[in-house]
Amino acid sequence: MSWFVEENMGWSQTYDKRSTWTVEIPESQVGEHSIIHYTPANESDWHPYFERYVRARKESPHLKKYTTLVRNNHWITIMQDSFTEFEEHQWLWGHATGDILVTGLGIGFVNEWLIKAPGVKSVTIIEKNQDVIDMVWDHCAKDERFTLIHADADTWEIPEGSSWDCIWIDHEISGPTHITEITDKYQPYTNNLGFYGQFKNLDNYYEIDADSGMLEIRDPNQKLEWM
Ligand SMILES: C[S@@+](CC[C@H](N)C(=O)[O-])C[C@H]1O[C@@H](n2cnc3c(N)ncnc32)[C@H](O)[C@@H]1O
């Protein structure tokens, strides 16, 4: 349970720093899924997508170990504790409050913030794949406020009377039609519905304070230059 801040990349005067949460999930393989740690030592075995991802996103496997969630014969890695993922979750960092619903457990990346974020009352996570639950749930950051539900977020019957202060859609979304379906399904239960990858036109951008591990506001509405 920690974070990582990289400085002095020499990219620009404005953005010379970036950060991410790091998870501590041991390597394992269950059914169709694996948790794999990627470092330079095993580079020849990296998923081909991860090789491209690291280059295109200027990630830093020489500085930190990457924990990834991989599915057999799937064209992308499903999740990683990368700087890019931290950016792609910017909406959540600024909107996580009160009772929160998250779709998709992944590697428990968002748990790293939700467990320490001020004002979080409860976190309910919906995960479809039992393999992922078996590999991750025992090891990810959580406390008594966190609940896991094994269900498909697309078809889950939302209990009557439910409402959340924030809903974060973080499971695998297949395209615009799916986005509309999910919006129609979950919008009635919150005033605060966010989707993974929603990182443009935000009120604020966040980075992690290297000493405290708490989020601090970066310049409003500014993307990192490398994105
Ligand atoms: C990108 S990861 C989620 C990242 C995660 N929130 C984290 O903090 O690491 C996507 C997850 O969604 C799960 N998933 C895929 N389709 C789903 C569905 N229909 N309902 C619920 N979970 C689903 C996958 O098994 C995977 O664990």
C-alpha cells in the first residue's frame, strides 16, 4: 500500500513530476487470469501490449515494479499500477466522497486512494470474474468500509432504495452503446457518475504529495505534457 512519485524527467518547466499508486498483490494465476509483475528482469516475457504501452506512455519500469492483471489470449493487459492509469482515474480522485460504488476490482488500484481519502464512508466494488477476486481481494487495500459483490455490473440487479454519492464505472466497456446503457442503468442512483478515462475538462487535476501520500491539486484543466 503505497505511492510513487517521479521527478526531474526533464520534459518541461511546467510538468516535471508525476505520481501513481502502487499495489502489493503477489503474482498468481487463477483460471484465465494472472497477476504478473513486470520489471526489466523479465522484459522478454512481457505482454506485447505492455511493451508498446511502456514506450508510448513513457512509463518507467526501470524505476518501479509494475503489477499487472492479464487475461489469457487477451489483446491488452487489463490493469496496471501505472502513471497513465493514475491520469485516467483523475475524475475519481476529485469526486470520491461519501458512499461510493466502483465497477471492476482489477488490482485494487483505486482502493489505495479510497482507503485514505477524507470523507469516504463506504466503498462497494462489483467484480464479475471470480479469478480476479481470488487473486486480489485478500491482498488489496481495504478496511471494514469496503464490500465486494461478485456480479456482472451490466446485469446486476441494483437493490431497491440504493443510492451513492459517487459511482465510478471502471469495468470493461465495449463502446458508445455500452456507455449509454451503463449511464441509463446507474445515473438514477447518483448525482456523481464518472467513467474510467474521463480526464479532459476536469475542474482540477491531482498528483500525489511525495511525503504524505495525499492528493494535492495540480494546475486546473492541464494534462501532463506526455499524455
Ligand atoms: C480496468 S480493471 C478495473 C480497475 C480497478 N478499479 C482497480 O482499481 O484496479 C477492469 C475490471 O473489471 C472486471 N470486469 C470486466 N467486466 C465486468 C463486468 N461486466 N462487471 C464487473 N466487472 C467486470 C475485470 O475482471 C477487471 O477486474
